[in-house]
Amino acid sequence: MRTQRLDTSPQAIAVAAELLRRGELVAFPTETVYGLGGHALDQTAVAAIFAAKGRPTSDPLIVHLATAADLPRVAVDIPPLATELATHFWPGPLTLIVPRHPHVPRAVTAGRETVAVRVPSHPVAHALLVAAGVPVAAPSANRFGHTSPTTADHVLADLDGRIAAIIDGGPTPIGIESTVLDCTTNPPTLLRPGGISLEALTAVAGPIQTYHRTTNKSETGFVSPGLLDRHYAPDHELWLFSGPLPDVLHRLRIETETALAAGLRIGLLLPAEDLMLFDDLPVEMESLGPATEPETMAQRLYAALRALDDRHLDRIFTRDLDEAGLGRALRDRLRRAAARVVFVN
Ligand code: TXA
Ligand code: MG
């Protein structure tokens, strides 16, 4: 199969929408990352999504809708809190877990009685969903276990020849995935930090319980299969240094010098101001941007990881970032990508 590269003109979006209605797979930009879309109510299309991604069928998909008014098409007994959060945050990078409508194929929800739903705010995603007129199931458009794609080139590097088309809408503005919130528990459970901060959610929803990654269980024992520990894994070893900043920077220096002396090829994935401290060393660097700008760091994270991946390094060093706002999601993604966490102090 040749993968058709489409632009964002209304004609191209009409072509993509028709492909989706016919059960073909189309990758498209959202405000978070690129999605690998298929007709959510078509069993064959849903099976094709799992096959193209190489994703275990035990890991459920997010259903994308054009508007919050479509929610009753895929969900039943919608909790009032979900309606309230949808009103506040949709369209936008928030995925709500709600009870599944019986006509949503079980393959989408991996056999669960709940379904993940979101209304993306990206104008191209919105136009595509309106034109398709059907709910679109879409995981991130990467091969399973790879870094999520923030550009059309990232998508094609993983999926060229495995999907019918991709709409190239340029780099995605947020750069990390949506926040996933389970609204079927009381209080609601944060399953994945993402584009909407926990602080913003709490301001609307009140108390939220967080999911414990170490036990793979929330406080209510609910398990989310997609939240595997190593998920956004690059091809080589990523070491994450955690602790007070001055100690972390000192340790990073020592580890880098030691590794270089041992003949290893080292990459650094750090905020811009940290990288200046390593100017004198023969290392590969990818800047996340200013440490004071979590939005910029989120935008750059996945492209930076892929860029380092392409350079055949033995080891990449990074550090924990501040947890405020989008920082929580950044920290989560780095932890999942890390082969090893080094606690300093
Ligand atoms: O920003 C995003 O959310 C992107 C764009 C394309 O919308 N999509 C995305 O999809 O990140 P994916 O499949 O890579 O991640 C979906 C996450 C997985 O961790 C999955 O396990 C979880 O949502 N999930 C989906 N349905 C669920 C359900 N019914 N219960 C619990 N977790 C669910
Ligand atoms: Mg994913």
C-alpha cells in the first residue's frame, strides 16, 4: 500500500474523510500529537488500527468526536462530572473515560464497559471529524512502544506503507498527549497526565485521585493497560537523573565525563540553560528550550528524542523537570522513556 500524503485543503480533507468512512486508516494532526484514525464503529477498521501499530489488542483506543454534542453516540449514563468537564475543556487535550454505548465495538475498548472519548481542538482534526461524520478511533500514530509523532515525517518513519493516507498539518502545537481522566470513579482518577494540567482539572472537578504507576493500580484497584511502565521508549538507553538541581547537574557532569572517557557516545536531552554547562564536552545535545517554559519543552520533547535516536548514541542523559502545570506530563513521559532512574543524593 502506498501512503498518500495529503495537505489541509478542504478537497484533501474530503478525500481523507471518504477514506475513513470506507474503513481505511488516515493519520491526522491533533493539538497534542498525530493520531492514527479509523472508523470507530467499523470492526474491520478498528482491527486494522491495532495491526498497523503493532499494538496489543488489550490496550483500548480513544474515540474522537467533532463536538461534545456527539457524546451520546458513543457513551451512555454519562456522569454529570464528565458533562461539566466536557463543557469546560472541549474542544481540547482532555480524554474522558465514560460508560460505553453498546454499539461501540468491544475491540475499541479492549472489552471494557468504558470508553475513552475526546473532542480535539486542532482545526484540521475538527474539519476531518466533521467531514467524516463518524466517530474516529485514534491512538497516537507511532508503532507500539515508539515515541509519539509530532510531525508528519515522524508518522511516516513509523507507518509509511501501513496506512492509506496522512494529512500533513505541520508540527502539533502541544506536543504531548491528552490528559486521561476516568470519570467512572469517585473521585475521578487521573490515568495519564497530559495537555490539561491537574491544577486546571482540579479547579473544575474538585479532588482527583492519581493513578499509582508502581502498582499499575489506582486507589480503587482500576487498571489501565496502556500505562505500561516503559512506553515511550527510544532505541538506546536513556538515563534520568532525579534530585535537587545543583546535585543533579554536578552528577550529570561526572557521569558524562566518565562515559566519554570509556569511549561511549553520549547525548544530552536537557533544558537550554543546563546545556550551556556542557559546551566544552564532545557530546550530542538536544535542547528542550527554557526550563521556565514547560509548554516549549512539551512541544520539543518527542522530536528531540527522535533526533537523538537517529544519532546512534550509547546513552542519553536527561533529568527530572519541575512538576507544575505541563511539567507533570513531561516528567511522566521522561520517566516512561527512561531505562534507568538515578536518584542523586
Ligand atoms: O492526545 C492523545 O490522546 C492522542 C491523540 C491522537 O488524540 N491519542 C493517544 O492515544 O495518545 P493512545 O492510544 O496512544 O493513548 C490512549 C490511552 C492509553 O493509555 C489507553 O490505555 C487509555 O488511553 N485508554 C483508552 N481507553 C481506555 C479505557 N476505556 N479505560 C482506561 N484507559 C483507557
Ligand atoms: Mg500512544
